[in-house]
Amino acid sequence: MEKVEINGIRLAYDRRGKGTPLVLLHGYPLDHHLWDAVAPLLEDTFDLILPDLRGFGESSTVDSFYAMEDYAADIGSLLDQLGIEKAAIAGHSMGGYVALAFVRLFPGRVRGLGLISSQVPADSPERKEARYKSAAEVAEHGIGSVVETMAPKFTADKKLQAFARASMERQSPAAYIGALKAMAARVDSTPLLSSFLFPVVLVHGTSDQLIPIDRAREVKAALPLAYLVEISGAGHMPMMENKEQTAEALKHLA
């Protein structure tokens, strides 16, 4: 992976393919390898930029609190380093929250938006409390309980569960803690939808246990021109559970 020094961290990224710049943002608590299966299907259409968000994978982090906007600012700085003014931004789960924050910070730099197994509203008070509690547990006891709880919820596919577990186990406690607090503090992006003047692609599994498919349907209802692909039987990892359908959907961002 390549690495750049930006915003007080070292950000790692992979780059491959040719065409329209497309940044693919992984979810929590994973890294850019989430895209390994689908990336080869996109390389003829897109100039793919695959970062490890701060703290995850090979990217470093900071000890102080940071927000979704800080993750998004990292992506803006990375694009600056690469000489890319405008790009399509697609995010999985938490990566979708980062993509929405990127739209909020840099609306003029967005060629298109993809939300994969993600959602637009902020957390409910109960969900916020649960995230802060989980962050405290990770700080005290490590990541083990989060891994055990989350891995089976990603997908019903045992092989992909093993992939998710291995990916989660590679991440540092600091990455978990920072992301959990940032997710809890994120704002509601629903008011942002009416400002979208670019293509929007929504990809969601019908059997997602972590973010219900109704969240994608709500965005489609608010944005009738958005392109929604519901992947039957898929869970929270459609880019691995049905890479072909996911790739074809993302090509609408070209």
C-alpha cells in the first residue's frame, strides 16, 4: 500500500484501475480488503482509491476525539495529494457515514454517491449509549466481545463470517474506540438529501441484520432518481455476497 502523511496521521491506500475516480470506503471495524472481491470487476471503469480509514488497517490514528468529518477531511486531503479534484464516493456502513460527511464538507468535489449497507439518520439515544458503552468495554477489556458479537451478524455465509472475523481481529482497540465515538456523535444527514445534484446508488441486502433495508428504501423514497439495488438474501456484506450485482450497481457512478 501507498502511504501519505496528512492531518497528523499516516493514511494508507491502494489505487488501481482506470476511468472515473471512485473512492471506496470500508465499514466498521474492517479495512480496505473488504473490497477485494468486487474491485477487479470495477477496474476497467474506475480509477479506484481504496483507503484504510484512520486507525484501521495500515493507517495510524490520534488519541484525541475525532468525528466523521475528520475521516472525511482525510479523504479530501488524500485526493489533494493524488491531484484529483472530483470523485465519486461510495461507503459501506460506517464508510457511508464518512461519505455523507464528505458531501457535507466538499459538495463541489462529489461526482456521485454510493451508500452500501448504510443509512442516513443519526443514532437514536439508545444506540448512542450502546456505542459509548461498547467503546468503554473495548478500552477496558479489548476487542474480543465486539468481534464475537458482530461477526455472525455480518452475513449468514460461514466463509465470509470467517473473513469478517479475521479482518476485525486485525484492527487496533484505538480504531474501535475512535470509530464508536465518532458514529455515536454523527449528525442526521437527512436534511442533506435535498441538496444532492449528482447520481446516487444504493445497495443493500434484504437480510441485513445490522442496518435494515428500510433505511435504503427511505433514501430512495426521498430521492426518486436514486438507483436502488436490493440484493435478495444478502446480509451486511453485499460486495462479497454478490459482487456482480454490487459492481453493476456501482457502475452507475461512472
